[in-house]
Amino acid sequence: MSLIYTLFYRRGSFAQSEMFGSLASAMDGAYAVFNREGYSAFSIEDGGGVVMHNAQILEHCRGIKATLLCGSVPPRAS
């Protein structure tokens, strides 16, 4: 198990990355940029390979957004 998770995404045509100490933190980081205009192509890696692909991250972020819009507290990523 890795202690460092890297969130990769694109902002327009520029590749970006951020490092986190847990998968939950990386998911929080993805959600923080999820709704911003021009951000796309998300993935999370742990040094050994891709842990979550774009479709999985988008599904998770959309679920959190829907939960928040309903007035509930979303569960934290494990």
C-alpha cells in the first residue's frame, strides 16, 4: 500500500498533478476541481499504477454533489 497518491488531471491543455497522503484526500482533491470549468481527464495513481480512472472519479464526484444538493452529508472515500 502506497503512502502517496497522485491525482492527475488536465486543465485545458495542461497536465496537472497533486500529491496526497491518502486515497480519501486524493478524492477530496478531485472533488475540489471537479466543477471548475476546463478541468478533465482525472486519474489517481499510487506509484504502482492507476487506482481510480476518470469514469470512477466522475461518478464519485457526481454522487457527492447530488448528496449535497439533497442536504445530506456525503460518506467519505475509504
